[in-house]
Amino acid sequence: MTTATVEAGAAGHGAEPRGKRTEDGQATYLVAIAEALWEEMERDDRVYLLGEDIGVYGGAFKVTEGFLDRFGPDRVIDTPIAEETIVGMAVGSAMEGFRPVAEFQYADFMSSGFDEITTVLARYHYRSGVPLPVVLRGPSGGGVRASSFHSINPEPWFAHAGGIKVICPAFPADAKGLLKSAIRDDNPVMFLEHKWIYRRIKEPVPDDPDALEPISVARVRREGRDVSVITYGAMVHKALEAAEELERAGISAEVVDLRTVYPLDEETVLRSIEKTSRALVVSESYRFVGIGAEVAATIAEKAFEHLDAPVARLSPPNLPVPFSPTLEDAFLPQVADIRTAIERLSAW
Amino acid sequence: MATKVHRAAKADARPLPDERLKEILYFLKLARYFDERMEALYRQGRLPGAIYSGRGQEGTHVGVAYALEPGDSLFPTHRDLTAQLTKGLDLKRVMAQFWGRIDGYTRGRDGNSHIGDWYGAKTFTVMSHLPIAYPVAVGAAWAYKRRGEPHVAMAICGDGATSNGRWHEALNWSAVFQLPVVWVVNNNQYAYSTPNEREFPVPTIAERAAAYGMPGVRVDGTYVLEVYEAAKEAVERARQGGGPSLIESVSLRWRGHAGHDPATYVPKDLLERYMAERDPVRTYEEQLLAWGVVTKEDVAELQARIEREFEEGHEFALASPFPEPGDVTKGLWVEDGYWRSEPGRGGGTEAG
């Protein structure tokens, strides 16, 4: 981990997010998210945004900069600091046919709306038959020296809630296509962006407003023969870096990007294990009862006969994300940790 | 924004046509009979799950819900089944719900008064974490305002739930956005075992409305017409664009928090006084007799009808099939189509 700054500030110039692409037409992950929101709002006037400081200010990370001018205060709503009611407002308006997208300034603050998320949003349709097409989105994840209350990965909490789809994209094109799918989905979706990726990763993204990425479909990001690294979010980039380094040492690692952590695409994971016979599961969410634990258990249960080595896991311990660079780097899985784990597995 | 204290309606003032006054008597007496019979079945071990009696609070429940139009939405609690029946729930399906059957409003996915009928009576399916429906009512009310529709959202919670942060979040938000919503607090003086003085440090809940810049009124929840008139005023104000209101309706919870609770913490003399002098069902029945709106024969006929409907509901519930065990995972995701299958099953809960 090399970055030492907390990223915030203007995303670029011009109101329409596409105007913020680079000169050669690439979009950062942040701009890709803004494009998805913009295009879905243009497409469907039932879609509206609500959240703290998203209108006049354009959002803490400036994802919704320019949206208020284009869509007006009825569709870009600056709310009081009241997270339970942000979720409740989204649910109640969804019951009346709207398709709300609520921004949490940081995914950490989703815990302030926890009851409305896990009790109402997750459990309402199963008990009532009333669809709740609600998207909750916000920046998650660490590695930007933002310490305990601006760095968490809450995906296990909400994956465990049962009735919420949980998406954690790693690339701009995936972020764009998956957010559009989330907004068009009739179920509640938690869309967890990763703030370390926001301005660090850029690539070409589709111009077609109907180009979607499917929810609950993982993607093999890098083909390999010897070891499968199953991961998602910012850890995909660490895994790809480790895999590149090992290629030169003659070890071929496959990297599977889950993209959606709930419901899980088991098939793509198991197919990869059938090919490599070795599995390393890397997650930025906690180790104990984490996403990685579930993936590892699934592999052990359903691909046992294909395994040549025990399933290995890399993930942070269940403790608050620490601030000091030495502590945070020790806390999060690093490229070197992943490389070492792959080497150990390939030696079996 | 001064808090008003309503006095009991004048004995010679009839706020509604006779037929509607009789309808209110029907709901009051239905609620009382249902509550007593379900408790008896529960104690006999013939009713699974739980019961949450609304006895003693019928004036609040019927009074507020009767002020709503069909297009208005209601966000109640487990205590407020009477309000849901008044809003239009079908007794048969309610009873199928209590017995965990497929014809219950939740298709066996929830029980007792954790019930709702969004696409029919326009009521929210109840949840236990109070006042969890208050923030949701904000969203429905916002939708009506945004679309310019003449609908109102009404949410009910108990006195204890006003201690929760969400209660304040929702009132504050509704006032900031001037939403068409009516906040009802069914103050039955006890939150499970906790009395009012351990829940809030001010004399009334109604006066808290001033902190949110909305009208607040405290009414006698044992007199249904007083509750109705206050609710009607608040509902119509919201409908006309006048924003949110708070209604505190005071009565006493006659039974325990749930069926298992003997409620020995309620002073005996307080309970006896309420039962003797402030019975919302008897008070109203006597009022209608005095007005000549009904005769004793009418009342007996009404009671016989209610008992017949209860028996029909009970038979319907016991004859309704249990949900298929193999369907346990169905209905979680919209795309599995479960809630759109078998039209009619589940009480009008299918989308569209």
C-alpha cells in the first residue's frame, strides 16, 4: 500500500459525467458510477437520489456533482443526517413505485441505518410480496488512511441479512454496468464502491446506456493454471499485481473477481478450482464469519475431490481498521502476502 | 402550535351520518369480540404463536383509521390490528394468518398481527422493531407530495416507541419537507411494563410536536368520536398541503404486552377504573343508544353478526392449507415469481 492521502475533491469539469472522462476516453471508477446514475435517471423518471450533501455540494466524493442542476431538487434530495429515515424514505417511496438510490457518505454510516436496512429492507418482500427496488450505495474499504470510521467493509453484515443483493465491483466498466443493473433490479441492492479504486483505476467504459453487467455473475480476470485466487473489490487489483509478479517466477495464478458477493456465483468459482486444484480466498472484509469464510467453505464442500491443497484464506482480523500506516498495512492483505500464499499453495 | 386538549364531544353533536356511526360501532364491537375470543383460544392452546391485545384502546384504533380514505396508507404496529381491520382487512384472511395458513396475508411467512395488505387495504406489513414504520411512512408521504396525489400516510406507534431516535428523525424530516403524514401515538400508558414517567420527562407526548413545528393534540382515546374528529382534522390538513401533525391518544392497555403477560405491574385500581368508567366500546354503544341511532335489538343483531363472522373466519382459517414446506425459500427475490403465482392467494398482495 503506497497511498498516503484521503481522496476527496472535484472529479472533473462539466455537468455531464461523460465530460469527466480522460482525453483518451477512459473513465475512472468514480466517473463510471456517476455515468451509471446519470444515464439511469435520464432513462427512468422513477429513479431519484437521496443522501447527505449530494445536491448542492455534489457529494463528499463528488459523485453527484452537477446532478442537482440537471435533475432538480425533487430528484436529487439533500437529506437531514438521519440514516434510519434515509432508508425508510427509500423503502416507503419504493412501495409507492419509485426507484430510489440512497447514497451513504461512507459505507461505515450504513450502521446508523442498520435496523431499517436489515429489518425492513431485507425482510419486507418475503413477508408481503411488495417489491422494494432500492439501491443503497456508498464508499467502502480501507487503504486510504481514513481509520476506523471511514474504512470498513460492511458487506458481510448485509450479505447475512438475507434479502439484499450485495455488489462490490473492482473495475470502472463493471461498476457502471452493475450499478445500472442494480437500479433496474426489483430487489434491494447494496452497492459497495471502494474508495481506494475511485480515482486510481480507469479504463474505457461502454457508451451504450443499455449495456448492463449481470448481477451474481463472477468474472475470471486473469487466466491461470496453478492456483485460483478468489477475491473481489480492491483486493482484485492486489491479486492481479501478485499474479503478474509470479508469472515471471513461473507460477500461473488465475484471478476470479466475484463482483457480486451475495448471492454468490458458485459455478464460476468451482469451475476455476476444477482447473487449478488450489484455492486462495482473499477478502478485505473480516476473516471470522466473513465473505472469504463462506467462499472457502463452499469450495471445501463442493470441490473437495478437485483440491490438491487445503483452501487458504487471507483477510483482516476482526478488529477496528487502524490508522497508522504501519498498522493499516499490517491489517490489510498486501501484494506480498498474496504472493507468498500463492507460492505456498503451488508448492503442494 | 399550542397543544390542545380535546374535551369529550358534546352529547348532542353527531359528527357523522347514522349509518357511519353504526359502522364505527361494528368495528369497536368486532375488535372487542375478536380480542376476547382469540385470547381464549390462545389460553386453551388452540392458537399457535402470539397475541397482542388491543383491548381498552379500540377508541384510538377505530378513531384514527376511520379518518382515512381508501387511497391513504396506514403504517401500524402489532398492537393495532383493530386499525387494520377498520382500514379494510378481511377477517378470514386475518385469521388464516394467525393459524399460519397459505391464505393469510403473509402466506405463513409471518404470524399474528404482523400483518399488512399493501395492494388492498393499503396497510404496511407490521414489524416488531418500534417505531420502525415511522421512517417508511415518510417515504410514502413524500411519494404522494412529489406526484401531487391527494393521499395521506398515517403511522401509529406506542408511548414507549417515542423514546426511540427514529420517532424524532421521522417527525423532524416530515416537518422539514412538509409531508402529508399524520403521526399517531397510542399512549396506553405502558410500554410492556414501563410506565410513561420512565419513557418521557414532559407532561404529554403531544407537546413534543412544537419542537418539530407541527400541530400536536392530545385526545381521549377512550372516546372514539373525539379521536376520529382530531384524526380527520389532521388527515384533511395533510391532504390540503398543510403538512404533518401529531396525535397522542390516551387510553389504558387492559391486558398484558402479549398473551403470556399478566401485567401485574399495572395498578389494580387504575385498571378497574378504566374498565368501569372508560370502556371505549360500552361508552360509545351507550352514546348511540342515547342518541337513538341504534336500538337494543340493533345492537344484539350486530353482536350476532360479529360472532357469526368470527366463526366463519375461524372455520376458513382451519380449512386453509399450510404453506408447502418445499416453498420455504420462495418469495425472497422478486424474480422467483412466487408472489405473482396463484392469483388471489395471499390477500391481494400480488404486485400490479
